[in-house]
Amino acid sequence: MSREIFAYIEHHDGVLDDSALELINAAKKIDESANVVALVFGSGDNLNKACEEAAKTYNTVWKIDKPDLSYPNAELIRPMLVNILPKGSVCLVPHDTFGIDLAPGLSVKMDVPYIPDVVGIDKVEGDKIIAIRQEYSGQVHTHVETDMANGIVITIRPGSFEPDESKSASGEIVDKSADAGDVEAKRKFIEIKEAEAGEVDITQADILVSVGRGIGEQENIELAEELAEALGGVVSCSRPVVDAKWLDHSRQVGTSGKTVKPKVYIAVGISGAFQHVAGIKGNPFIVAINTNPKAPIFQVADVGVVEDCIEFLPVLTEKVKEMK
Amino acid sequence: MEILVCVKRVPDPAENEIEIKSDGSDIERDDLVYSVNEWDNYAVEEAIQIKDKVGGSVTVVTVGDEESDEVLRREMAMGADKGIHINDEALEETDGLGVAKALKAVVEKGNYDLILTGAQADDGAAQVGGMLAALLDLPYASLVNYIEIVDENTLKIGREIEGGNQEINEIKLPCVLSIQTGINEPRYVGIRGIRKVAGVEIPEMELSDLGLSEDEVAPRVKRLDYFIPEMGEGAEILEGDMEEIAEKLVELLKAKGGIK
Amino acid sequence: MEMALTPVAKVTILGIPFSLFAVLIPLIGISSFCYIMARRLIPLAKAQPDPRFDRPKQRLKYVLKFWLGQYKQPRYLVAGVIHIVIFAGFLILSIRSISLVIIGFKPDFVFPGLGGFLGDIYNFLKDYAATFVLIACIVAGIRRGIFTPERYKVPPKYGKDHTFEALFVLGLIAVLMIFESLYSASIVAAQKQQGLHAEFLPPLTLGWAFAKMLGGTSKGLLQFINTTSYFIHDSVFFFFLCFLPFGKHFHVITSIFNVFFAKLDRGTVKPVKYGVSEEELDDLPYFGVKYLEDFTWKNILDFYTCVDCGRCADVCPANAAGRPLIPRFLTIKAREYIFDRFPVLGEIKPKEPLIGTIYEEDEIWSCTTCGACEEECPVLNEYINKIVDLRRGMVDEGLVPQTLQKALNALAKRGNPYGKMEKKRADWTKSLEDIKVKVVGKKAQAETLYFVDSATSYDERANEIARSVVKILHACGEDFGILGKAEKDSGHEVRRFGEEMLFLTLRDQNIDAILNSGCKRIVTADPHAYNALKKDYPGIPPVEHISEYILRKINEGKLKLRPIEDPNLVFTYHDPCYLGRHNLIYDAPRKVLDSIPGLKRVEMERHKDRSFCCGGGGLMLFYEPPEEEQRMGQIRVKMANEAGANVIIVCCPFCLTHLEDGVKTTGFEGKIQVMDLTELIVKQLIE
């Protein structure tokens, strides 16, 4: 018997989020032979576009079209999911701000176990599943186990599974709007307030290109910015850079600055003094670029480059753009 | 407004180095210092600020062993009015749902307008708040970084979403909110404040007081072990000319850093 | 005896004897003054106790040196000299003024003791005094009104400019000088005209000049001038007396008391409340200063005595860095607040919290407690105790900046502000190849304890200081040890940042560990730890700073040093605040440097007791002010450069950190190096 695995597809303006293509691989890891159904909630044109895109990866796409869902409201979507998901479903959701909002409550309403923020699937034996999680801001990994006989809700950490870019499916789009039903929620979406331009919160960034004194001059910070942009990250820095007034204090990583928990930390011209390094939590992949091979940063970095950052950064940025 | 805030005693992330026991059964706890979960602390500060504005009271509750008492006291030193300590051996190994069930029983014993939790704790699961809301059938919002009282039945809230943007919602009371760090600036609690509440009574409750059976809180999701995945020691210095190094580096960034 | 003019006491106007006015004016004047002073005493009565009657001999010495001797005035030469002249003039003329008052109704009055020859000397002096005072007033007025020095200016957020009051008072003093002289001159002119014996007016004095000018004036006019001058002088004198308690000239009355009651012990911090022991602290309703009445009476006296000279602000490093703190206005705002809440006429207003009304939180957190302000203040006002008390109040309310909260929580949990594990406190010893550092305690003892403290233990750069100290102690054959993980932060800044209870906890743990070590003496390289151990820790063996130790050992011949080889190196020594100002250790480090052959040393303009704080130690490392134009370390490095130095020698881990950061961010990397004294010694040590 093949399991039914459902993947919650997130999309914005008709474009699928990166997580959408990752969930299918997560599903396959759980059960190679499963039929994975994409769940796409939304409204109007954007929803249709998203469903068409999803159909290129998923063999079955369930479309739920509701005027109230032009912006995804977890409080509306949750009861609808309860209405349409069959008993025993495995439901995968990305572990992002929406998934965090939706999934715990969903598992309770479906009366199934919940494994949050999974970074890997170790094995599945019958109805027993062993997943891999992290604790203590990523300092340790754990194996967790549960029984998914009656179904399960799992949130998957974005980026922990490879995306399926093949677009080889020609999936069927099924309109499940009627089955989802008319639900009311006691929470209503009003609007989005965008972050002020220039006000970057480095504590939320997954990729940081961090500059220290070794960047030499204020103008050179631009090199770091180009790299950050190419990587989809943000520029942060150590204290001397703030002291020199090259960057605002909100960019400072360290004991008297911010604590960051990125997935990737590229330390450019940073010596690696404790006060700075102490601001980096969560065991990210750390790259150190520094002309001094004895700099303490190389003790904490995973990978090191002993080169002049002013010369190396542009080369690296080019490569990133090339190979992305 | 009657506010209940759920707090947890966790190993302090700032002042500890987390190491795993050689048998992988747990982390090394001997040298650990504990404190209140940072997110929960923000939630308590928010609750106190709301109380200062509109009156009412703030109750803090925790599910934990004897030592967990200290975080309740600290939050009371900060300004919470009452503390409730749920301490039962059967809850020591429970999962998020078990904790949520215990908290649900506490909520039902009171008459709370607003229930707050921290957005996440040491295990990064970010689940108890959402589960509690579902068990109680109350509206929920996670990652809340802004609360404004519209009227006695409605709150205007902001949720922190990707890109540093803020999602503004209206939510009906009573409700459950999980609070994100940075919503406010928590006040300092000094040694003196903590000493002042050292003698205050904090009622302890067991499963029987909550009307729960051991079965109901038996964990469905179990942690099997702790482990460190393989990664090299110290920095691997990349060799070659700059082009070669850059290429290797991008490969590594994609493989190990999740860059796509 | 024949009088040239009718004495004031005998004049009548429209049948009313003038002596009546001569009695009434002082009567009204003195009784008003007494009433005003009584009202001004009310805040002191409501304030907290402060024991200041101990060591009377030393206090009298202070009065002689700082009040009478005006010892601090010349530090700002022009203003200083002007003030000394006016002050000396006031002292001399006080006798004359009293005599004049009484002459108004007792025309034959002679001040006791000044009858004969002494009286003549006095008269000689007083005439020159009045003349110099007038000249000083004119110079001061021009300087103040036209060339206004920076430190007198009032930034708009602190209210209106104070120039008017300053010029007004100078005007009043000038009036007093002029009319006193006119009074005398008119008599002398009349005496000369009538061929009577003329009182001697010394040449080139004001009186002498007036007498010459009045040479041809009619007797009637002279009489008029005489009586009117007296009347003006009398009224202005008593007006001035009553005006004093309303502004910065209150110091004329209070300064002698302020100096007598001055703080005698450098580097100390007052207890939470005098008269309340540590065990009783838990019973206090709250700690620190939240309301005006929480200050001590001496603090209130300080507020009254402040002369608004701006010298404290001029030397304050936080102010120079652009932080929201100007010490002068801490005092001026408080004084204005007191005058407003406790008016001479009208009802006393209810109290309100000082933070948020007259003070801002960051204003109080910005202070590094360097003590430059206290060192500079000519009337010996105190600042540090007030700041600490205000911080205690804020800690009590939970109003602590998040960056400091992190550090304080780490101190509470781990005994150091970095949050690093206790067992790693002595990790710096691991890279010492040949020397095994003894960890003392119950199981191992040593003669000398090296108290490392948190910064030197956990900061990688500062670890070099620890290793250098060990090498030095080892080279001297010292039997020494460290406390290792039993050592907690000395708590020096914890106390000065207002977390008294946490400080007491740390202190008591350290005292236990120190006593368990069995040591006979303690040595430390951290001036903050040194100050804490010396002043804040009761009942422990004597403490020495490493610079003193090194000097001793050099003099004993135990340490031999190589000459400096590089002829291009120019050294300068930066006095750490807690070694220099707070402990008066200025010379030992200099002597150490000067004992190294071939070492070229220059002094920065701001050196010794005028040293400029590097940025602060302990918890100050973690504080981020909301506004700051430059780091203090950057300013100091530029000062070293101006002095022509390319090596800055410090003797403190915090100065090392701040100044090295300063070098990195001012473009002097590679041109100026910063070294700790201990590192230099090790470098030049001949094994």
C-alpha cells in the first residue's frame, strides 16, 4: 500500500517558493513509491499560475481557491486541511514562518504526531519513522522517532533537501475548493508592513558575509556587498568596522553587537576575536578569508582561504554567479 | 486583562558550550547554567507592559522539575503576580503535545484572556503554543512582535515574517500568541529582586491535580539520542590559485552551506 | 576730632537720621539672608546621611590647600589667576565690608585688632585688593562676554545661556569696589581740601585715582557722593549676599564647607546607604537614587556649590566622545531642580523620579568613572558616587540597557561578563611552555597570589599580559599561584554600575578563595581589580600593582633589562584611570620605563592626573551608547601621535584593548603600536 504524502506548497505572486521543490524529495525519502500530492491554497490568477508550476513537479495538485486566501492565513487553511486530508496522511510543510504558524495546531486537529524542523530522514521501517533534528541552535543533532500509522505532520527545514528541478511531471490539477468547505477564523489578515529599506536585521539572515578590519577601507565593503548579493545574503561586520563608522552598529556581530544564527558565515578580514565569534551561534558553515594564517578565526572556521580579501572577493563573487 | 505566560527553564545559550555525552544519551549537563528561555522572557515583559497599561494580572506557569521553580521566581521578580509549577515525574520524558496538554489543564482552571508562549525554546520545535491553541480551540498567531489592544475583544498584532517584514493581523480574544524576540526590551532583574521573591509561595501541581492520566502525556515523539554529524576539525585551508579556490569554495557552500 | 565730612551715621535726610537706614538695611539684609539660607537647608535636612566629620585634621588641611590656597585654580591659568585675585580680594575686603556696615550707625567703629599699625597695613592692602578686584572683574567680563570660552557655553537642550548672570555678578562686584573706593576717596578729597590730616590712599589704587579726580569737587557734592556711595555699597552688599544662594555664586558661601566635607578616599564607592550594614540591605525599600531626597546632604551641597565653570565637562572623556553626558549639567540640572521644587518663596513641590525628568538613562550609563571631573573641580565636587547611586536606582527599576544585561547575567551565572565557562578561566596558562602555573586553594598554597581577573583571563589579546606577568614573577623567583576557576570577576564595575548585590556575591566568593590560598600578598596587573581589592575588599592581604612590583624588583637587581635597540621608537606612557587618578600611582611605571636604557619617552599633554580615559573597563566594554561621535580610544591615540610617540605603553588590559582598537580605526595601523608594560619588560628581560 502506498502512503499518501501531501506537500504544502508555498507561493508568492504565482511563483513557487524554493521549498516547494524540496518537499518532494523529502517525501521520496520517506517513501519512494508514494504518490505525492501538492496542496496549493490561494486565490485567482496567482493560484492558477502556482498550480501549473507545481504540476510540473507533482503528479497530483490539489487546488483550493478561496477569495479569503489571497494572502495565506494559517487559521483558515488549517481547518480546511482537516476537511480535505484523508486519514493516515503524511503532511509535509516547510518549517518557515508560515509552517510554524500552521503545523503544530494542524497535528493536534488531525490527532497525529508532529515532528518539527526536520533536517533529514534517517529511516522508515513500516510505520516507524526516524527523523533527524537539531537542538540548541544547531549545536547538536538528534534522532527522533514516532509512529505514523495514523498519519503525521512534519515540517521540513528549507534547504535541507535538494530541490527537484527536473520539471518532468505533467501533473493533474484537482479542484478541492468545495471539499475544503467554508470556514471562519478568529484571525484576519490586514496587511504587510515592509521592513524599512536599509534596516537589515542580520539576526534573521541565513547567509552573512561579514567584514572585519582586514577589508581595509570603507570603499572595499562594496566587494563584500556584491558577494552577499550574489549569495542571497546580507553584510555584517565586527566591531572595528562599526567603530570606524563604516557600517551601522545594527550590522555588528559579537558580544556587544548582535547574536546571529546563519547557515553560512563568511568572515572576511576578521581576526576571530572571542567577542566577535561569540556572536555566531548555531554552528553555521564558516568560511574564513584572511591573509594571516594564524588568525584565530581559522580555529572556528570550517574552510579557510589565505588570500588578500580585496583580490579574492571579486573572483569568488564571479564564481558564485557562474555556478549558481 | 488576565494573562498566562508559559515559561521554560533551559540551558542558557549564551553561557554554555553544548557537548554530547559519549554514549549520546544526553548532552553534558554538569557544567551547564540554566535560565529562563529567552523568548519566554520577552513574553513575560510584554504581558507586564500590557498589565501596566490596562490592569489585570500576569501568571507564569512552567512544566518542569524542582529546579524550574527558579525561573518562575525570576519572572515574578520581574513583575509577574503569580506562579504555577507543574511538576510530575511522568512529564519528564513527555513530548511537546504532553506539555501542551498539561498547560491546557492549567488554562481551564483559570479565566485567562490572553495566553502567551515564547516562539521557541532550546529544542527549536516552536510547537507548544500552536498545539495549546488547537487543544483549547482558540485562535493562534506565532512569531508575534507587536501587540496593540483594539478593544476588550480584539488585538491588532504583528507577525515577523521573511525578509524582516511584518504581517499585520487582527485576532479575537481569548487567544494564544507565541512571542518573537525583539518585541520589547525586557527589564533587568537583579539579584536583589530575585532575593525578594525567594520566599513566595508557588503552588505545585501534579498530573492528578490537572485531571490527566500518565497515558495521556506519554510521549508519542521520542528523542532517541544526540549526535554530532561528521565535519572536519579546524579550517580546511583551500589550495590552488584564486580561481581554483573560488570554485572549490562555491562547491562547498552549496554542499555544506545549503546555498543553491 | 574734626571730620571733613559728616559721617554717614550722623547724616539726616528730611529729619530722618541716616543711621536708621544703616541699621535697617543690614537688619533686613541679614534676616532675609537667614530666611533664604534656612529654606536652602531644607533639602539637606531631607536628604540621606553622610558621615563627613571624621579626620578633622586632614579636612582642615584640605581647606587650607584647596579653599584658601586655591590649589586647583591655576590648572586653567587665565581663569585661575582671575579667580584667585577676586577670591583674595574678597577675603581681604571682608573685614572692610563688615566695618563699613557698622560705621553706618557707629561712626567710631574700628575693627578689633586693627586700631594702630596693623590697621594701616590692612588699609594699604585693602585698597590694592579693591583695585585688583575691579581690574579682574573687567578682564573677566570682557573674556566672558566677548571671547566666551567653549566650556562656558550652554548647549540648547540644557536651557538658556548663563552669561547674563555671570556678567551681572561681575557688575555687582565692580559696583562694590567702585563705591567703597568712592566712599573713601570722597573723605580724603574733603580732608585734603580742608587741610586736615588725609587718610593715606596708596598710589595707583582705585581710591587714590578717585581722590585725585574729586580734588576740585565742592564739599556739598563730596558729602553727597560720600553718603550715596555708602548707601549704594550697603544695599548692594546685602543684595549680593541675598543673591548668592540663587545661582552659581552660592559657592561664595558654601565652598569652604564643601571642601571641608570633601571625599577623602579616592577610588571608593559609598555604601548603598550610610548606617545600613550589608546584612540590613534586604530591608531597604529600594536601592539607589530615584528621587532627589535619596541623595545625601553632601550631594545636595555639591549641587549648591558648583561654580558652573565647565572644567569637569572640558576634561570628561564621555563628553569629548560625544556621548550624552556632560558632568557640569548633571549638577546644574539638579540645582535648578532643587531651586524649583524647594523655592525660597512658595510651596515645596512633590517629588518625582529623576530619571526621565531631569536625567536620561544613557546620560548616566555613559560615565566610565574615570574621575577626571572630580580631579578638576576647584570646589571638590563629587560625581562618581552620584552616578553609582543613580545607577543603583535604575538597576532597582530594571532600567538596564540590553547589552549590559547580557554581561550582568553572564556574571551572575558564570562569574565573568563574557559568559565563558569557569573551568576555562586559566586556559591562558596552557601555552606557557616552560612554566607551570600553580593553582592555589586548599590543596596548594603560595606566598603571592596573582589575581588575574576576567578580562586578562578570557580575552585572547589580554592573555599576553597574564603570560608576561607569570614570566616576570618566575624570573624573580617568586612563589606564586593563581586561583584558577575559583576566581570570580573582581566585581569592580559590577558595583560601579549599580548591581550591588551581585557585587557582594562575587566579592565574598573571591575573599573566601583568597583566604583559602594562604597567600601573604596579592599582585595584579589589572588596575580595576587592584582598586577593587584595595578599596572594596575587607580583610585580605595587601595588594600591589605589577608596575610597583616590577620597579621594586628592578631596584633590587632581580630584573635586568636590555636596552631598546630601535632608535626610531618613541614611547609614551598612558596613565590608566584606576592606577593614576584613583590610586596615585603615576611614578612607578615611569620609573620602570626610564630604567630601560635607550628608551626615549615623551609625555602626552594630558598625562598623570589629567590622563584621558581609554574608554572604560569591566562592564563598560559591553555598553553601547546611543550617540557617540568618536571612541575615546581613538581620541587618545591621536593624542599620542600629537606628542610624537609611536609606542604607547599601558598598564591595563582594558586600555590595551581600547587603544589597539583605536589604532586600527584611525589609520595608524603599522605606525603606532600599543604594548602593555609587562609585555615590554618580558621583551627586554635578560634571562
